[in-house]
Amino acid sequence: MSETISTAADLPRIVQAGDPVLRGVAQPVSPSELETPAFRALVATMIAVMRAAPGVGLAAPQIGVPKQVIVLEDRAELLARADPAGLAARERVPLPLTVIVNPTIRLIEGEGPTFLEGCLSVTGYVALVRRAAEVEVTGLDATGPDIAPRVWRARGWPARIFQHEVDHLRGTLYVDRMLSRSLAGSDEIARWAGKTTEEIAAALGVDLAAKGP
């Protein structure tokens, strides 16, 4: 993308839980919008906001725009700071910058692993969330200058990021899917660093076999 955001002061705030835009169904982007300066500016802004947060994904509703656009990126430098054993357990690998318009998702392995998950729109909290281990996403690839249909297949942590961001376009937050007893505030997040899902669940009395919240 050639568009850039000059300073952090230019960036919109990330909308927080409680704003109705996060609970509505985002509207598809029409073909006539795709080549407009406004669309390119939206994508550039979303990428800048995601990186400044920093986060590994962002949906347009999170900056108050009810459109079906998501951006995803899990950079190698972020992974370099993480525990290798934790990365392996989560199947967390680098995810290059990806911009998807009007995505649809298919869960390939419906009952996948449970790990702590957070959200830029629910700041200060994490909770255990069960996600599908592998997914297939179909949409328009708007990562580069050319926009074309594409299918992405992902598993492990990239699959979790895809599911989280597509959920945003349906008005769903991770708190709707979390094992509610596992909700942890910002002062307690460090307590669980390096702990396994089973250790966290045992300490908080979470039934990992439970269905949904």
C-alpha cells in the first residue's frame, strides 16, 4: 500500500466493547468501492492501527467502520519474544500481512485447542477460548495493489486469528465464546505466562470439557 499514516496522533481510537458497532453485522464492500482512494485509505489506516496497538489482527468495526474488511499480521519479531515451548504448543508461526475483504470462513476441525485469547476491543482482559484447529477462508485478497479472489487455509494460531477477526464482522466478541471462569484482568495476566491451558484451568476451576461459556 502506498498510503501511509504520518503519526500516531492521526490514528483513530480502537472502539471498545459496549459500542454498538461491535455488535452489528458488518456490510459487504461493494465492487465499486474497491479501487477508490477511500478504501485504500481505510486499509492503510487499519494496518497502522494494528501495528501501533500492537496487535495481530484488526477488523474495520474496531475503528468504527461497519465494513467487511480484516487485516492480519503476526510478525517474526513478536514471536521472537515468546517462549518457544508455548509457540510450539499453539502452533504459532509468522503470518505475513494479509488483507481480506468480504471473508467467509469454514471450520475444518471444529473442536480444536483451548488457549488464552485477548482483544484490542476488550482491553485489559484475557480468557480461555476454544477455537477450531484449522480453517479455510474465502474472500478478496486486498493485500497488494491488485485485488482478486483467493482461498486461505490456516491451522494453529493463524487459524485462531482468522476466526477472531471474522467473528468481529458478525458482531461476535471472544467473550461470547470464552470459558467465563477463566476471565483474567490485566493485573493477573503475567501470572499465567508460561502456564499450560490445563494449569490455568485447574487453578481457576475451569471445566475444559464444557461447551461454550
